[in-house]
Amino acid sequence: MSGRSAVPGVQGVALRARAAGHRRPWTRHLLGYALVAPLVLLMVGVIGYPLLNTVLLSFQDQGVVGSNSTYVGFENYGRALGDGEFWAAIGRSGIWLVGNLVVQTVIAFVTALVIGGNGRWARASRTWTLFPWVIPTVAVAVIWQWLSNSNYGVVPKAASAVGIDGLGSPFGDSALAMPALILMNSWHWFPLGAVVIYGAMRTIPGEIYEAARVDGANAWRTFWRITFPLLQPVLFALGLVGSLWSFNIVDSIYLVTKGGPADATTTAPVFIYNKAFNEFQASDAAAVSVVTIILLAALAFFYIRVARPKEDQ
Amino acid sequence: MRLRKVRRAAVAALALAVVLPVAACGGSSGPSGGGDGDKTLTLWHMEQPPNRVAAFQKVIDAYNATNPEYKVQAQVQDWNQIYTKISSAVQSKTQPDILFTIPDFTTYVRPLGAVRPVTSLVEELDKEHTFGDAAKAAYRDDDQYWAVPLYGMVQMLWYRKDLFAKAGITEAPKTWSQLLDDAKKLTSGNQKGIAVPAGKNLATDQVIYSLMLTGGAGNFFTDSGQVAFDKPQTVAALSLYADLLKQSPSDAGNYSWGEPQAAFNSGAAAMAIEKGQYLAPFEKESGRPASDLGCAPIPQADTGGQPGSIYYSNAAMVLSPDDARAKGAEDFLRFVLKPENYGQFLNAEPGLFLPLTEDGATAPSWTDNEVIKKYQGCVDAMLEQSKTGGLFGFVDGQYVDSIGKVSGQNILAQVVQRVYSNGESPAAAVKWGQQQMQEAVSR
């Protein structure tokens, strides 16, 4: 859908009207405005107001959330921008974002290709592939902690059975905690990507593959020359939404490591949460939030500029 | 005609848009109620395990059955959420009438402005039941008591007598060097000598603090409230902790309350330092007889050591908005501390919740409990250990207002993590801890 009207001639009429300088009376649009008004009000209420509140809070010196405060100008921003721990958290957020993006996309793509087949196993796996997705995040956190616990976890027990003793949970190791969390989170969310990619693959006409086969293209070449390019718009949208979603994850990380060990998994959202609710520095947390929002918006803008599929430009 | 229809539809849609959010905001249901005709007192507690919820509810039901003017309704809260929740509840005047607390949480709630002093009630209860000094002290500030003490908790050294016997160890360690030697002797194959936590959590805060107390580093504030964390005794306690972590399971960096206990009960660790929750499930979870569970005071530093352990009383604050409701809340707390009811309340977690009153400690409602009877020796040892216990910010008669900022950030646990996970030296980590604490209390 490129925005072209489905009714022949309508677009031409609209264009002619606009060219002639005719504008419809505003009353004609009243119903349209009225119908979108509830949604706009809702958005203003649940996004606009908290955002404005956060910005206002970032110029105050509030400690405990909701306590009295006074205006301090840009003091909190100065402290936030000069805080090495904040920039370290932003760096870990970058690792978290890229790690999730890569791992989830690869697993999702492989899964979509597998379940896209026509065999009995492929058909059956279309259902159970969704399994990790439907498990609540809390349960995912508990399952992974149980699996890897050195005392009663299946993984250390299995390792011990083959002679590898003393294997501990990666979540307790500052070098392994972040990769382990990325793997856990990717396992939880890859079905979403797999289903979207699978759905998009089903829209590619079979004739194209047929023609490629007739031309002698092998599976590898078919994937890179047909499947991948035609999926680019979907992958672009998935990458954008998935990245923003991943960046903002707090629950999975907090449930398993609380940002530890020794801050090894303290991403920007976890850093903000700790500032507000453990260190009781609500205004500092608000300032850091605003800086993070700006960075995230810049990242999204950059991504759209660079990764947008060519046909949409 | 058509335009009129469009306008009518537009007006209806706009009206809906205006009404919906208003309707959404109108259905407020605060936790406390508190209206003039509302005769229900709300009680918030943070004891989430189902057995504790059920036991507390039994006591509440028994109280409500006496037909008081104000009946009590319990709502279970989460320790991780309560800081935010009570703040917004006080702001919106929907705070509970009774809020369970620990000393550092009280320092956080008091500035919100809703906590009522309960001095006359505490003095009355003290006269009737006799509180221990340690139970009350942490709740006294500005010549007032701010909470009614309800139950105590103290840490001990727990050890597996069967594993000690196998390793040829005949008695529990009394000093730090004995503790470390025994931990090394007991570490063999998949069995570790001890399980201590190193996660960024309160469990780690508390275990390292018990060792700090027995090493003479329990008081890390000066008389004027300045931070005095960076001292040789703290470094020594942290060095010991780092050595003990080497004899702990390899994922101790993520351990909190439950994991050391699971390791201990499964025989994967021979010792642990924790509170009395180790008693009740020991036989069932370990498959060993009760006689295999040993307990001892926290080992002391070889030089300059002193008896001690983290100890604090849990209490109840009264936050009722008016005098009548506050009187109702006080009546309920009087009921709980009556010896015939107190045991039932304490046995919500037998062995973990210790009595704070003299008549409570001898009340059959508590002593007749099967777990208390079975582990009488350890229960007595915990009551004895309580006498030398303390809590950071409240030792030596202190009342540090800003201690909540230190405990809220788990700075003690972070210091442990810097040594364990980052390989920092104990001295450097303690220096870092000093800076963090200074920053926390200064803002």
C-alpha cells in the first residue's frame, strides 16, 4: 500500500481541488477530528502528560518520588552528563540492544524458514514455536535461573554428569551475565519476529521462486536475491520496533540480576529505575530519562534514515 | 440535512472523548478508604509467603471476631514496591492505618508526614509485657516511639553436623580463622564449605554486616552522623567475606536469601549465615533428622572480635488520618501482643519471628509450636544472640535518619560485588563504599 487511492479518479479530483486552491469547509472534517479525538486525548493523557511531568521534574531537586521540591535549573542535567556510571549504562544498553537485535533476528529468521516448510514437522512446529512467547516474563526469569542454578539446575547437573564440575549460573558472573540475559530475552521474544517474518514470507508469490528455480538459482542465491530483499520492509519495521522495545526492557534484567553483578547488567532503564526507587533521587532520574529519550530518538531517526527500504524513499 | 447528522455524530464522539477519561479518573479506589462511615482499618504487611499470609490472617480474623468498632483488613505488599507505593498513598491520603516496618524503612516513611507517634502505647505495652531494649531503641527518635515492635530476627551460623562429622570437625567455629579453615576443609568435589550470598540485595547486606559486627566494624557512622565506613576493621571483614566466597558455590554472585538455604539443605554447602527460617523446612528439604542441624553464634574476629549479629525488630507504624481510627489500630496491636495471641502471630514463620516481650517468650502459644520445641536449643541460642545484635544506623544508641538511602542502594552488597565480581582489593572497595555512602547521606 503506497497511499494511492483505491477508488479510480478520486485522487485526481482531490489533486485538482487542491491545485485550484479550493479547501473543504472545516465542518466537513469535523466528524473525522471528533473520531480521532478520543485517541488523541488518550495519548496526551498517558504519554504527553507523564512526559511533560518528567521534563518539569528534571529541573527540580525532588528526592523521594512525590516529595516536596524546588526549582534548580539545569543542575541535574549537568550531573547526569558528567556521571560516568550513566554513560557506562548507556554503553551497556547499546550492547543489550545490538545483542538482542542480532540474536533475535537470526533465531527468528531460521525459525521462520523452518516453519515455512511443507513437512509434517514444520507444520507442527508452527504452534509450539510460540511457546516461549506466551510465558510471562516472571516465569521466564525463574525458569532460566532454575536451569542454571549450580545447586539444583539442570544445566550444571548435566555438565557434571559429563565430567564438568563446578559450573555455576552465568547470571552470577559479571563477564557472562549480559550475554546470558541477551540469550534469555531473545529466547522469550524470538517467536514474535519468527511469526512476522513467516507471515511476510507467505506473501511472496510462489511464481517468483518458480522462475528462480527455472533459471537455475540454488537455495542460498534464492534467499539472498529474492526472500531477503522482499522482506526488507518487514525487517525494517521489526528492527525499529524491536530495538526500541528491547532498549526499554527493565523487568527481565531486574528479575534476574537487579543490574548486577557489580553493575554488569545495569542498562540505562535499570540505572534510571535504581536512581528513582533505590537511591530516592527522582529528579536526577527524570533528567537521565530525558537525556535517554533524546538519545533514543536520535538513534531511531538515524536508523530510519539509514535502514529505510529504498522503495519507500 | 446530511451536515446536521455529521455534526450530531461529531458532538456525540466529542462528548464521549471528554466523558471517558473523566469516568476513568472517577473510579478511584484507595487502599485505605478512610471515609467517615468506613469502619475498616487497612493493614499493609510485606510478609508474602503464603504460610505467613495465612497465619497473619488467622490472628486478624480472631481480632475481628471480638467485634471491635474497627475491623482490620490485611493487604500484602512487596518490599520492592513499598517505598514508591507508600509515598504516593500518603500524597493521595489513601495510606493504610497500620504499616509493618523495619527500622530503616521507618526513617524513610516518617518524613512523608503521616506517621503518628505511639509513645504512650509502647510504654503501656512495655509495662504490661516488657520489651527488650534492642526491640524498642531503633524506633525511638525525637523523644517519641514511632512504631510498635512486633517480632525480632537475628542471624546465626548454621552448620550441617553430618557433614562436619564426615570432615572430622567436632565443633562449630568460634573465630574467623576457624570459620575459614572449616570452610576449606568442608569444600570437596561438588560440596562447598559455606554458602554466602554476593548478589546486589539485602541478603548480602545483612550477612556481611553480621561479620562486620563481630569484627568491630558494626558502627560506621560518627556521633555527628558522618560516614566512617573506611577503616581497617571493615577491610578485614570484607577480606574474610571474599575468602569465604571462594569456598561458596560458583554462582554466589547472584545469590539472595533462598539459594544459600537450598544449597545448605541439599548438602551442597555445609554452612550458611542466616536467620531462623532454616529451622522449619530443614528435615523435609534435607531428608536428614533435625539433630543434623547445628547452630552457633556468628564467629568473631581473631583479634578485637566481639559477639554480635545483625538483629532488628519488625514493627507496626500507625498512619491513620484521624484519632478514632488510630485508636482502632492501637487496639489491634494490643490484641496481637497479648501472650495468648502473640504465639500464633510469631508462628507464622516459627523460628524466624522471635518474641520481643518477656511474657511472649514464655507463652505456650509460642513455645508449644512443634518447630520451636524440636529446635529448642537453636531457638534459645537465637534469643541469646539477639542480646548482642545490632543493625546499621542504629547501633550504640544511634538513629541515623539517612540510613534508608544506604540500605536502599545495597551499598554493602555492592562493595562485596566489587571484590567478588570485579576483582577489586577489599581496601579499594571499602574506599568506594565510603564515597557512595557519603554521597547518599549528603543528598
